[in-house]
Amino acid sequence: MGELRPLAHDLPEETRALALALRELFAGLDVSVRRYAIRRERDPGTLSRYLNGTRVPPWHVINELLADVTEHRGSAVTGEAVELLRELYGAAVENGCPPKKAVVVLEEQMADADRLSRRSSVSGDVLGEALLARTHRIADLEVRLTQLEVDWQTERTRADQLEAAHPEVTGLLEEREALKDQVERLNHELQAAREQRAAAEARCELLERQLDEAEKPAQALPAAPNLPMPKVLVVDDQPDNLLAMSAVLATLDQELVTVNSGRDALRALLDHDDFAVIIMDVQMPLMDGYETAAQIKRRPRNRDVPIIFLTAMGTDPEHSARGYAAGGVDFISKPFDPWALRAKVAVFTAIHMERRLQLAPRTGL
């Protein structure tokens, strides 16, 4: 891993062009692959694959390389060179073979969703059995109380008189009320388990479509007859992230609206119509992604626009729960895989267009 490996065979032309440009930049550092990988705390094998063309690196890796070359030379890389790299990067993402990592990312997300679905199903079964047992017990108590009331009925019909006449009734009434409280609680828990399972199943279906999309060659989405392509709103406070996502999503031939704050995102949604999806960075100053999403969902005009959260904090249950509560429907971790992000946006756009076509005959859109 110390020396630069030769370019891989049978690379797409666009991927080869990007790899050659990156190798030329890297050669200017006068350092081995292993040493540079250690310096940047990266895996040497991954860095080697970036430089021999077998994988297209995320844009932030290219940006780091530009910064390191600038520091090493003592002079900035020219604007023309940076612009050329952007063009090469966009072309490589559009025409290169999708790396296996995107499929792995999506498969891991599907595995998580499938586990949640199965756990929710088992939990629902347990709760259902507990609920049934308590409902049957309440029915038994009702029969027993009715029998006691008949047995002890005289001219006194009030409940307190009945309780005084037969102390056993008091205990039965208390048990019945306690069981009714348990039934109410179990009903709420069962409903929550069913909703959780339905959401997990819907997520599995969504990820199935995303996996299909990730395994296709990159191409523009087909436009609907007489309908413009919907827009994508990208929200991130880091210019490099906005640039990288713009390069990745440009291959879909959609209008990208990029903003660098939650407040600007809210303004963009007022100024523009017909968004298919919003990509929202979670960690932003002043108004974070969760707060921005919650405000978006309070607006009738925008509440149905799906939000993909972009997060460097991982997708642990706590963050996932907060994201879903704020109105998010999907997550992708930083540093993001370009093919996974593209697949997610392509699928949400396709779903948006399908719904729009269904509405067209009725609304005349």
C-alpha cells in the first residue's frame, strides 16, 4: 500500500479521467499512499482504490487533497483546476460503475428496518395475548358480578348497598376497574407496536426501491408528459457539502435549490413550489435540522414533502426517534456515499411524480 497502484483495467472513461487528475495531484505531495492515509486517518486500501479508479471518492476527500497540495506547494491550486475537478467528479459519478458500498449501506438500513418490523410484530403478538387474557377476565368478572347481584338482589339496588350486603363484590369491582385500566394501557401499546411495524414495513419497501435504483447505471430520471421535473432542496451550512451533493445530484437533471441554514430553507419553500424531497443537515447553527423540519411540517403547503436527514451522529435509536418525530422519513450518514444518496433522491422523486400523475386527471395539472 506504500506505492501508487496502476490504474485499474476497463475503467469507464469518466472514472479514468478523474483518477488520472487525482493521481497527478497526489504525486505533487511527494508522499506514499500509506503515509498520506495515516496523516488523514484513512484506510490505505480505500485511498489506493480512490487513486486507481476502482472507487469514486466523496468530494470532501478531493477537497482535502486540494488543501494538502496547496499547503505543500505554498500556493493555491488555480480556480481552473478546481473547476475541472468538479466537472470530472460529476462525470465520474454520473457514468462510473456504482460501488458496492452504496448497496451495503442500503442493505444495512434494510436489515435494521426488518429487525424492527419483526420485533414490533412479536411485541404486538405478546400484547395482543395479554389484552385478550384481561378482556376475558373482565368478561368473567362481569358474569360473576351479575350473578351476585341477582343472588343478593332485594329492594336495594344501589351499588353501595350491594357492596355492604356482600363484601366479595367490593374486591371484584376493584379488580374489574384495575383490569380496565390495564386494557386501556395495553390497547395504546398495541396500537403503537402496530404503527411501528407498519412504518418499518414501509421503510423496507422504500429501501427495496432504493437498492434497485443504486444497482442501475446512472441516468437522468424520465420526465412526465407535460409536467416539469420537481425540485430538490438541499440544506447544509457547509459549502463543501453543498458542492458535493450538487455534483452527485446533478445527474438526475433536476433543479437543485441549495441553502446554508434552516431559516433560508423555510424561505426557499415559500419562494418555490413542487419539491420532491428535502435533504437536511442535522447539525446546523441557530436552527438545527430537527427544528427546521418540525417547522416545515407545521406548514400545510410543505408538510408532505419527505425529508432525508444527513447526519454525522449515526442512526442510533435516540437520533432516529427524534428525526422521525420531527417529520423525517430517511437518514444517511456523513460522510455520505454518493450512490446511496442519489438512489434515495431518485426514488423519492419517482414517488412524487407517480403521485402527481395520479392527481393530474382530477386536477388538470
